[in-house]
Amino acid sequence: MTRRWTAAELLDLVFDEGSFVSWDEPIDLSYADASPDSGYRAALEAAAEKAGTDESVLTGRGEVRGRPVAVVVNEFRFLAGSIGRAAADRITAAVRRATAEGLPLMASTASGGTRMQEGTPAFVRMVEISRALMDHRAAGLPYLVHLRHPTTGGVYASWGSLGHVTVAEPGALVGFLGPKVYEGLHGRPFRPGVQVAENLAATGVIDGVVPAEHLPEMLDQALAVLVDGPGPGRLPAREPRPIGDHAAWDSVERTRRTDRVGVRDLLAHGATGTLQLRGTDEGERDSTVLVALTRLDDQPCVVIGQDRSRQTPGHAMGPGALREARRGMRLAQELGLPLVSIIDTPGAELSPEAEERAIAGEIARCIATLTTMSVPTVSVILGQGCGGGALAFLPARTVVATEHAWLSPLPPEGASLIVHGDTAHAAEMASRQHIRATDLLADGVVQHVVPEVEGESSADLAVAVAAEIGARLRSLRA
């Protein structure tokens, strides 16, 4: 069974030894004397004795492997972690202070929501917490959320759902509506398995399931991207050489091979400290696109990558995948991080369902977002670059292609069908449509081509591409 951590235990676990400093002022309980509930003050005093804390939240700052971080952490043993006015004001003050001091913020929740003994005056305080958090985010500061068991109600529907990165502990009950409330209102139990951390991760509501014991490592990974500056780079750059005059169809066939380099190879061999995010955080997840915080050749960045290994005839890159990509774009822009987009797709989903879920609109919105970003952007055509799905990831300040990468409005077979009424002329159409990396370079679509070495491993090409990305990011930052 998953251990349930107290607030004090969690602070000791996450922060470097001796680094935590409380920001909390003593709470005057005289406000409780005005409550219609004559026993409310006594309940607060009993809760404090039971929990060992003066309220349901503790705030302060500490260090995570030497990096200063502000924190808000729930104590569930204090009246089920419920948020009254004093607790809400303490959270708001901590968020405002974190913003003023330029600190990243971590919140760890475990709460039943608004404190019912205080009713609406406490309930509306969630708005002020949210307002403070959005000001913190607007300042370009990271907000990381760790959902503990249980997190429900107004806490989950406000500061528990506004993180740049959100994870939950294994088996945690996380939901807007408490299951007991649902059963009491409807006379039947809530469907099991819905409000569980693992299900929310699988459906793209949260980014993952992380035991508290692994939280320091995850925070270190995230902060290495979100806080630490760029390094000088360590990967060997590939020496430039004339690009061969390859047949376009040869490049098409090479990029369709199952052992061809992909975005996962790029992250495995050219990046460190990768923290993959999952889903849109709005209830959609599509594995054909990968979003990650990482350091490519020691350059902190957000990567959005088309994962060819997850794209099949039965599972093409759909609207949800493009919405995930736009989440990555928003994160990069808001946090001031470079964005790297990786193109490697046989094409976006073509189906009635995709049409009803706005596939064309999502392609357009990706293009529009990329063309208006102010952070450094690098796009890499890694292999197949087919149709609107590829175009959605293309706009960037610098576009790089591998030697055998290609870009076309349709697969060559589709172009052949339109022009000749059959697929037999696919190779001819590939040649005629100027799809090769050399053609793209000549036309100014790409600015650099990474040479490929005959017979090299996917790992070797991944390192060469990552080195080129790192060099381009360093140039854009200069």
C-alpha cells in the first residue's frame, strides 16, 4: 500500500537537509468565534493538536539540490486538508511572495476541498489563489503540482489543476466530485477506476504517477530544464560535406524503414534529464506526438516530436496529438524556453472522426502559434514530412533537415493517384515535386542539412542531429 506522507515528512523528503524556512505567520483563531458553529474554534484547536500544524497548509521556501523553491503543502490530518479563509490567505500570500522573489513554486495537495464550516466566504477564496498563481505564471515562473491522496473539490478545481507539470502519487483519489457525495446525491456508487491517478495519467489529465519517494528526482529533472541555464554543449558536430544527388524515391524508402532514427532515439542519445509530459492536461492523450522537457546537448528546451513508431495505418496523428503539441508550444512560450519541433510523419489522420474533431483547425492553430512565438525555435525534418501534419510543426526561426528527409503535400503515392490515376508513378512524382532535403535547402525552406553516413546506426545519426540542434540554439540565444 502506498505510504501517505504528512506535510512535515514531505518537506523533509523533498528539500535539502536544513534548507527549509517557514513563511507562515501565527493564525489568530478569534475569527472562529464568529462562526455559527459554536464548536468550530474547538474543532480547529483539536485539529491542530492531532495534526501538529496550526492549519491545513504549510508554506515556505527550501532548496532542491541547491535550487531555491517555494512550497505550499497540504496537511490532510488537519480537518481533511480543507481550505478555510486563513488557509487560503496563507496560500495566496505564499504565491505572491514566490512571485516577488522570482522563485519556482511547488504545491503538494491532499484535501477534501473547501472547509464546509466556513462556507461561501472560504469557497470564493479559491479565486484569489488562482489569480495569484496566474500572476506567478505570467512572470514566467514554473509551477509544479503533486497531487496526494485524496485531492478533491475546490482544491483540485483551482490550484491543484494549474500547474505547468502535474503528477500524482500512486493510487491517489483525485477528482472534482467526492465519491461519497455522488453516492449520497444519486443513490449509487461512482463508477470505480475513474478518479484514480493512474487513469487520469492514461487519459491525459495529468502528466504521470510519481511516488513521493521519487519526487526529489523528478523535481531535479524539471528544474534542470526550467531553472538551470544552458551549457557549452558536449556532442561532436558532424563535419559539413557536399550532399549527394540522391533519387527522391530512395530517400522516401529509407525514411520508411523501421530502423530509421526517430524522436525517441534523439532523446535517448542526444539529450539528458528528459521529463516526458503526457496529454493535453485537458483530458486528451495521443501517443503519436511526444512532449518533453529536456536538455538537448545541454540546451534546456521543450521538445514536441512526431513519434513515427507510434503512427500506424490504424492510429494516425490526430487532432488530439496536435493539441498536445500546442500545449508544448504554450509551455515554451510561457516559461521562456526554446522550442524544438521534430517532424517525422506519414501524415495526419484522415477520417470522419478527425474532421469532427477539427484536424484542419488544429493544423492551422499549430502553424499560427509557431509563427508568432518569441522564444528561439528550431524545427527538424528528421524523416518523413508528409502533408499538413508535417507543415504544422515546420515554422521556426531555423529549420534543419537530415540528408534523406523529405517534405511533400501528399505521400508520393497520393500525388501519383491525383495526377495519373494510379500509384505506379510515385517515384516520378517524388522527383518532380522537389521534396528532397537538397531541394528544400536550395529553396530556402531549410537552412542546414545534416549529412548522413551510409550504414551508420540510428544512435550515431541522433547524436549528429542533437549536436546541430544544440549549435543552432546557442546561435539563436547569442
